[in-house]
Amino acid sequence: MRANPPLAKIVPKQITLHGDTRVDNYFWLRDRSDPDVIPYLEAENRYTEEVMAPAKSLRETLYTEILGRIQETDVSVPVKRDKYFYYTRTEQGQAYSIQCRKHGSLDAPEEILLDSNALAEGQKYFRLGNFAVSPDHRLLAYSLDLEGDESYTIRVKDLSTGQLLPDRIDNTYYTLEWANDNRTFFYTVLDAAKRPYRAFRHELGAASDALVYQEDDARFNLALGKTRSRRYVFIELASPLTSEVRYLEATDPRGEFRVLLPRRQGVEYNASHHGEYFYIRTNDQAKNFRLMRTEVNHPSAENWQEVIPARAGVTIEGLDSFEDHIVVYERERGLEKICVRAGSGALSHYVEFPEPVYSVGATGNAEYQTNLLRFNYTSLVTPASVFDYDVRTRQRELKKQYEVRGGYDASQYQSERIFAKAPDGAEVPISLVYRRGFERNGTSPLLLYGYGAYGHSIDPRFSSDRLSLLDRGFVFAIAHIRGGAELGEEWHDQGKLLQKKNTFTDFIACSEHLLAARYTSTERLAIMGGSAGGLLVGAVLNLRPELFRAAIAKVPFVDALNTMLDPTLPLTIAEYEEWGNPEQQEFYRYIRSYSPYDNVVRREYPAMLVTAGLNDPRVSYWEPAKWVAKLRASKNDLNLLLKTDMGSGHFGPSGRYEGIKEVAFDYAFLLRTVGLASI
């Protein structure tokens, strides 16, 4: 007999705006001081465990499978910086990585810089944030989050003695950069809404730190960067639509940051340093970005020179600068490309890749004076592989392909890319992977993943975890829907603000196409998304619940209207340019029409697993909790589970073993729901 699910108390709260009155019965869940909040979340957790109790052995089997594919004792490819080689390694039975280096040669003795396992001992949550070694390699500035709320504490370690310095800075965020004097670094701090808004200069041992910049426009986040040449420190300011860069000579930490190009609404840019130029990637008069350069001594817009013009169908996504060349990262028809150019910007060549669908990205390029470019390459069937590419000889060397234990054979799996037609005629790409021998007869289970927001592209990457589904007959698919930028910046624009519903109808079109082409059936089609992808899942379930058998929503952004009406919450103001400001009636009515929480009605929904993190600063725990409470009162069956991690945040539990347990839980839910629990 299944236990009865908990029912949240109903406390009606009327909310009126723009002549529209809504009644929110579960608004009270926002108040963690309410004595009923934690007991309700704990009751939902108990119910979830009771419902999933019959799948205990399946979860254990999946955990063992997934763990068995991982090389638990492993080491990353060392990154050379000056005379040191930096790397991380893991040990069997240890949940966290160990940061190490060697001096002069890979045959030299190992020096352990930081053992995260020791730092995490006794903690419910642990996450390493910044890890920044001083230019002379004598000091390490690092930061820790022990709550999952993404508020980090900075510490400094003397690497010659192994001792911590007394310096300690709380409430900091992800970026930290050293000046070249080896005793000064810059860091960012958070405001009450968890927005990085201030940059400070810290001198070791100083009683107080100097504020070097404060961003008062709540739409903008502040980050720090340093050029690969190590000549400049950047303050990078960005809203979803507009950006600004300020720069400082790294040898002059007490100097004043200067504006590279004053912000103009709707103009995005970022910069890198090469020789006597700043190279600038910008969308000014170029929807998909173009590349400009300007002299470092006179960096005004009047002195800009065009290096790569805007091109239809090609997006410039990034740039790396080296002493004798630059590397431009592009995307064309959804595929990532790497273009090598001379220092002047003249085209040299494109790096070639063997598969029709793949993902590639630069990694571990710490040196400025080098002919080698290091990149990660992967696909839905190719495990993550690290290559060193010589830009002069065009030869590549495989430094490491991460091992999949248990005899993985890539030839036994197949990937493809197909297209679905959206209601307005747009062709939406779908990437798929399955085990060879799969037949399109409508009997196979299929997991369709989507995100579709912020211009973030979901590229096809390998997952050894996923083999536990593929080997049981699942097809895995990614819907490259609008709101992402897989097909350029216009693809993003067509899935945000007052065109956001294209994201949902694109996903439905992909689902219908997969059903019509007999990749699966409605009895075996499952969907999954997290954060803004959870909004996608919630909206789609309200629109077409009959299409799906199961849904997993990870930390879902589902109380969209209430959240966007509260400017005190993290991200709200900064994201007006993505979702719209509902204080304006046009955006209010549009967001209200798709907000998953506001559009729940009594109907049949598929089986659902919803997750939350109690300390989540991005999607507050009450969004999934309120959504489940409302669904619970409206849903006509008991196949609705809420699983709240009471000691973590947006990224789930910390430590690799706890992460594997969470994946095994999700997969057990899927297999059980589509009738494959016994396989």
C-alpha cells in the first residue's frame, strides 16, 4: 500500500496588479521561519522515499553501474604555467579532488596544494570556488562554500610553508585575480540580492580593503578577469543585453580602472589583449558579433579597426589571444568551430573534427607564448578527450581520453541529428543517441532534454552515466529549442521576452516529431529539464500533458510571475531583459499566461519527479515546493514526488558519490515509470 502524500496547508493570499487578482494558497511556503515549512518539506521527502522504496535495489544497481564506469583514482592533464605543471587528481573512496603541482618536470616530486577532502570533512556541503595561484607561484588564494548558497569565503595559503595566512574575506563570489606584485588581489562581493556588485582590492595583511568599483545598476553583474598576457586586469560588467569593460595595468594595482568602451544599451562586448591591441568581440552593428581591435594606448571607438566582419549564419562566440596568433570560436548551423588566425587577424585555417555532431571547447591554456592550443572534444558517443593542437604544423596530440571502465565500445552506439518543424515553420534541431540495433517501431523509451534560455546552447556531450539508460533500450535526445543560441543570436531572441512561448511550442514540436517518426510512444516518452529548463518542463506539461509518460524537473523556475515581481530576490532585476518586467502590464499578462505555477489546473498529468535545494539562491526552494503543493491538490493520481536536499543549493549535493546517488535515483524513477524497472 502506498502512503498518502502530504498535503500543504492552504493560506489564501490575494495579489492584485494591473486589475488582475490572483489567489496564492501556498505563498506561506516562502517564509522559512514559519514552523510548518521545514516539516512539510521533510514530509514530502519521506513520501518520496516511501514511494521509491520498491526501487531500492534498482537504485543500488544503477549506483554500482555508474560508479563502475568511473576511473575513481585518476589525474587530469597537467597545465603548464611558467615552470610549474598544475593538475588535479582523485582517489578511490574520496569524494573530492586534490589540487597538485610539480616543478620543472612531470617527473618531479608532487606538491599537494589543497586537499578538498580534508577541507570538506565534517561538512554537509562543500564546494571549491576560486583557486588562484599568485604570479610568483608562492601563494594560493582560494574560496569555499559550505552551505550551497554560493556565498564564498576567501582564504590565503603560503605554499612554501603550507600555513594559512590570517586573511579571511566572507560573502565573496566566483572571480578573483592577482595583481603582478604578488601581494595584492581583487575580488567581488555580493549585495543583499546575491548579485556580485562590488570589486575590492586586498593587500595581504591589510586591516581593510579598498573599494575599486561599485555597480549600482541592479541589472548588471560584476566579474573579474585577467588577460592571458598577464598585462591587464579587467572588471567585466554585464546585463543580458549590455556590457562594459574596465581595465588596469596588472603592475599598477593601486591605479584606477579605466573604461574601455562606455556602455550603450543593447551593445555587448568583451575584450582580450594581444600585443599593442585590445581585440574586442562585439554585437555593435552585428547581430551575431564581429571582431574589432583598438590600440591599447588609445582604446576609443573612433580608433576601432574591423578584423572579422559580421557574417550571416556564423556567430563569433569567443576569442583567445596568444603571442603570435589568435583563436576565434565560432558556431555555424549549430556546430562549434575553432578558427586559427594570424596576430593581424588574417585567416589561417579551421581545425578539423571527425564527427558530424560534436562539442569542442578550449581548456587549460595558461601560457601566452606558445604554439599549442589545448581543447576538449566530445560527442554523444565519444568520451571527453583532451588534445594539444599545434597551430603551425596543424598536428594534434591526444593527451587523454577519460576512461569508461567496463569495456565501453563506441561503435555499439549511434548518434544523429534530425529536425522538427515548429508551428511557425522554424526547423528545430534534435540530437539523438541510442544503442545500435535500435528500431523505430514506437516501442522504445525516450528521454527528451531541453533548456532554451539565456542564449545558452546545449551541445551534445558524452555521459558515461547515460549508458545505464541506453543499455536498457532508451533513446536520449536533446531539443535545441529557441531561447538557446544554437542557431545564432536570433535563435535566442525568438525565445525570450514576448516570444518566450516559442521555446515551449518548439519543444512540443520536437516531441510530436519523435512520436510521429516512431522513435517512441506517449507511454514511453519522458522529458527532463532543470532551472530555466524546469520552467520549460512545467509550461509544456500544462500545455500538452497527454504527450508524456514521465517528467523530471530539477530545481525548476516555475513560480515565474511571483519571482519576477519581487526585485529583492536574486536574479530578478538582472533578468528583466530575458523574461520582461511584469510591473509593465504587457509583460505581466504574457508571463502570467505561461508561468507553470499560475497555470496548474485539475487534469491528468504524467508521473513527475521534482527536486529542490533548501539553500538555493537561484531558484528558491519554495518555487518547486509551491508548484508541487498546487499540483498535489489538482493532480488526479499519486505519481508526484518532491525531493528537497536540505543541505545544498542549485547544483545539488556536493561530492561525486552523492552526485551519483542522485543520478541513480532519477534513473530509477524513469525506469520504474516506463516499465523497465526489472531490466
